[in-house]
Amino acid sequence: MGMTPVDYAVLFLYSAIVVLIGVWALRKTKTTAEYFAGGWKVPWWLAAISHHMSGYSAFAFVAYAGVAWKYGFSIYTVWSVTIGIGLIITAFTFAPRWAKLAKKAIMTPIEYLEQRYNVIARVVLALSGIGIKFVDEGLKIYSLAVFLSVFIGIPLVWSIIIGGVVVLIYMTIGGILASLWTDFLQAIVQFSITVTTLFIALQVVGGIGGLISKAPEGFWQPLSGPYNPVWWFVFLIVVTLSYAGGTWGLAQRFISVGRPQEARKAALLSSILYFTYPLSFFIPMWATRIIYPNLDNPDYAYAIFCKDYLPRVAPGLLGLMAAAMFAATMSMVDSDLNALAAVLTKDVYGRLRRGLSDKHLLNVGRIATLAFGLITIGVALVAPQLGGAFQAMVKWYAGLLGPISIPLLFGLLYKGTSWRGALASWAGGFIVWAILNFGLQTPWEITTGCQLLTSFVIFFLEPMIVKKKPEEVKRVEELFEVLKDP
């Protein structure tokens, strides 16, 4: 069964509401501070929901469906547990410090690096971070297109283009306010439909007992397949760096709150959601192994299940699921596009061209959002050639995140490292990753673990070798006066 007129009407209504939110946000957004940081007055609960919703997209319902079908309970241990732990760590380390940067009118996670290190470090980390994000963003649009292709029956290429354009329309005009409030709407839509699929799946397989007893042997082990304890630990480090702010759009959620204790509450609420809410779609994904034991492409498991079973329950549910996939993808892509545009506008363009008006920078930000969105659609079109969605994300984005995140995040906590150490940590990590990934072709956990270790060692070893100049020491001390605990 496919989409009916009722399903199309539901999807159209949802898209119209999203565009209206973008238009409302446009009227509210008059300055770059409002466009990129919400004026540092975002409620903590809204930031928490947005942080959580921005943490996954339709990618989760495609890539993680494939992992869940193949390796069972491992997907919860690998994904939900690692992020939940990472956010508890973040709540008591990075989140409050991101919020404290509001005292310096910081709008992007990269902006503070000029005072912490120097302008070269700020621009280098900005440009390299922008570069690797396109792989991540492209995979999300591709994952959304998988659902549209399965539900509607249109070619994957057109699904990618349609999904990407819808994201661009409201994000370009509305900025972070559009992102935050559509995230809230998307949370409601996504929760309602995923909980519905949870009950349907349990009914089909005979309840929790049937789900457990009918699954293949070893399906409920905490870690299985390629996911061993070493792999899990390396991935825990990577996702902690990402959700603490290495993924810039997530850092902006903490910055936009503007109050340290509120940012801590936002991180803790997001952590609780990661430990609990994903079960609403992981359980149906696990059930697909019983319902469809011989799938050629497990990445399509959840989408096929929804197409086969939702129309049997009520008209319009398939359209609501399509809207939920738009919701999930837009939540992540909009936050990332806003962060990328903010970094290019403030940390590259605005830094290299001084004296520009706020209105001029606001227009540049909107143009940058549009341009980055078009590039993302281009990457999504080549995503099928990158291998499985989860494997591509782990190999490329997760593998390259560390060298950028370590100087960015630990620059908030540790004052000893200079700009030389930050750039050496960045370069050393990339070099080790390239040698091990392309030269020696070592397993992901070895490649990424050695890369992370290299960046960490260089970052913390450099102060023991190089002595900072007095003006550097003074500049960093002034920053840490703002960052210190109350």
C-alpha cells in the first residue's frame, strides 16, 4: 500500500505549518544575534528538546534500522547509551561554559577561539569544520529521500531534491528561531507516530515476549557483530565530543540559553530523552528482523514496515510518518545549516572584512544558509556511492570530528595550550587519520582511537614544551574570568 490522498493532505498541512513558522520567525528576527543565537534568551526546556531533536534525523530511521535489523540490541548500547552518558558529562563540563560565552555576545561556537588562541586558529577550525559537515548533512537528506522514495514511489534523485528544498525554504528565512520552534513541533509529530508504530510492531510479533523469543540467537547481546568494547569506547568519546558541541548546531543550543544553570538542565533533559525515547522506534526496528527475515537492504526495514502496516490502522498515518521523517531530518539539518552559516558569516567573512553592518551580515547569513543547503543536496545525490548510511557516517564524519573538536571543546576547560598547540593538535589528528585510513587501512576503532589519542597528547603536551608570551597569557586569563565557576 502507498500514500493515499489523505496521507498527502497530512504531509502538505505539516509542510505549510513549518513554512508559516519560518515566516513568523522572519518577522521576529531583525539582528544577527537573533538569527544565530536567539538573542541568548531561549528557554532551557525548548533548548533541550531542540538539542535532542537536532541529534538525529531520518538518518536514524534508515541507518540505525539497518544496524538494528542486523545486530539487534547493539544499536541501543552503541547509540542511545553513549549519547546519554556523553550528555551527563557535558552537563557538568561544557554546557555551562558555552552558556557563559553569552556574556561576551558570542553567537557561534568558533567565535571565542580568537581570544582563546588567535585569528588563524579561528579561521582554520572554521573552514575545516565546514568542510566535513557536508558529508554528515548529505547523508541526512539522503536518508529522508529513502522514506519518500519508499512511501511515494518517486525516484531517489527526486526525493533528495524535494526533501532538500523543503528544508531550505523555512530555514533560510527564519534562522535559529525557526529551527527551535519547528523542532518543538517536530517532537510532537514524531513522538505521536513512533509510539503508534511501537504498539503496531508489538502486536504483529506477539508482544514483548514474542519479540524476545522469536529473534535470532545472540540478538539481545549488548554488543555484537563489529561492535566490540574497544569500538564502543572509542565511539563514546566521539559522540561525547559531538553532542557536547563538536557538532556546532548542538553547541548553539547551549549558547542560545545564555545562563549556565539553565544550559546544564537542558543537557540533562536531553540525556534523559536519549536514554528513553529511542526505544519507541528501536523496538519496531528489532521487530522487522522477525517480520522481514530476508531483506536485501536492511536500511529500508523501518520504511517498509511503516508502508505495509500504518495504512491498515488508519488513513493519514503514512502521511504523518512522512511528516515525521521531514521533522526528524529538518531538526538536525536546520540546526547544522544555521551553525555553518553562522560560522562562515561571523568567523570567516565577518572576521576578514571588518566594519560591516549588522544588516549586511544578516543577509550574508541567509545567503550562506541557502548555499550550504544546495551543496548538501549535491552531497546527498552521491551518498549511495559512500556505502551504507551508518558506515559512511562513522567512517567520514565521526572519524574526522576529533581533531576539530578537541581544541574547540578543551579550550573551554584548559588554559595551558596556546594557538600553536591547538593547530598542532588539529593537524596531527588529521595526518594520523589519513595515514591509517588510506595507507594502512586499519579498522575504524584503531584509526579513530589513534587519531584521538594523537590530538589529545599534542594538545596537553604542548604547554610543557612551549612557553606562552605574556600578552597571550593575559588574553586567555581574561577569557577564563568569564568562564570560571560562580
